[in-house]
Amino acid sequence: MAQIEYKDLLDAGVHFGHLTRKWDPRMAPYIFMEKNGIHIVDLNKTLNSLEQAEAALKQIVRSGKKIMFVATKKQAQEIVTEEAKRLKMPYVTDRWLGGMLTNFGTIRKSIKKMQTLEKTLADEEMVKNIAKRERLMLTREQEKLTRVLGGIADLTRLPSALFVVDVKREHIAISEARRLNIPVFAICDTNSNPDLVDFPIPGNDDAYKAISLLTLAIGKAIEEGLMERKQDKEDQRLAEEEEAKRQSDLRNEAEAAKKQARAEVVAAREEAKADTVAEAAPATDAPVVAATEAVAEGGDKE
């Protein structure tokens, strides 16, 4: 698990909240104090919430499921995009399309269209036969689709969890996830409603350093989950190989035992046959011996 200390959060400015007049009363349990008209977040609560979120994300990833990163504000776009690409997870950093989760079938059609346009524009022979104006229109459409849907191009099914940077800004994504019972992990500032998400992480969601620190911590937890999944697969493969070898040895032993039993049966038959021949031989030779003795007696008389 990524080890983040109290001092790291303090240096990154995670404790700075919004103006007191902009606060959400439901964030009261996570607020430490008020200073110069600004709420200060309780970093002990932040550390505890972060540990819980990391443990939950680790288990989700370990089971082979995907985590979608959602951050459309400018401060978070770069760091979230880099971390999601590094972990090979889907991400949305340009604009959240309404129905991206609840109407996923239609979004998949748009993704297929984007991929078709990419293949078309990559084919030089086909591009030569397209008029310049039409080619320009296709290029613009492809760039637009890539900008909006490029992060989820490899997503074939709904994600198992969402990691959101700003609860208020990404309210549409959170409402769609809640409707589909998809757990949401989010950085909640003092102006946010933590009840909307399953795993709120109280902290500053506006400062680049704070967003970077928390996002990297989440990324490390996901990475550890991926490594554990890889290790589980390796262990399972070794166990299957050992089981297959054991079954093969058992089959070989069974075949050897069958062959030995057959050989014993054949040997017993041969032995029985030999005994039968030996018993029959004296009875067959008796008349010949008697005749020989009779001829010998006749010779003596003469």
C-alpha cells in the first residue's frame, strides 16, 4: 500500500478547503477548523479515508475489474490521463457525455465509428480517393471523437468503479454510477456532498499538488492490485500444472499396473499350459514303452 504521511498531505496543501460561506454542512465531520474565512480539512480523516479507498480499489482490481478515472477540470486532466494510461485503465478527462454509463450501448457505437474513421484515414489508398473537403470533415470528426472517447476506446463493458476528482463538477457521472450501483471513489472538498459517493476522500480538489498526490496514491494501490492479480494467475497456473502432472503420474501408474497385471495373467496361463503338457506326456509314452519291453522279451526267448 502506498505510504503517505501526514506531512506529505500538509506540504501538498490537501488541508485547504473552500471559503466558509461556500461549505456544505454534510462535510462537517471532515472539517478540523476555520481559519481566515477558510475551512481546514482534518488530515487524520483524510488518511483514514484514503487507506479505506486504497484497500477497496485493490480488491476490485485484484478480481480483474476496471476502474474508470473521471476528471474534466484543467488542473487534474494531465495527471489523471498519465496515471490512467500507465495503469491501462479507462479515463474521461475532456467532457463527460450524458449517458456514458446508463446508455453504454450507444457510446459503444460511437467508439466503433471512431475506430472505423481511424482505419479509413490510416489507409493511404482510400484517402487519395476522398475529396479534400470530405477528408477534412472526416479528420475533424475523428479528432473530436478521439478527444472525447479516446480514453474509453478499449472499454468493452461497464467499469466496476469510478474515481472522481471533483464531486460537484462530475455530478452527472456520479448520478449515473449511483443509478447502476457502481461504487464511486472521490476527492471531496468542503463544498461537496460526501453522501453522494461510497468512498469520500476529504481534501483539496483544486490544487494541482493535492490532486497529484492523492491520484498517485490511488494509482499505486491499483498497481499493487494488478501485481497481486498477476501473482495469483501465476500461482494458479503453477497449481494447474502440478495437478496435471499429478494426474498424468497417476494415469501412468495405473497403466503400468494394468500392464503388469496382464503380464502376470499371461505368465500364469503359460505356466498352466506347460503343466498340462507335462501331465499329459507320461500317459502318451506308456504304450510305446510297453511295446519296446515286449519286443525285448521276445528277442531274449529266441
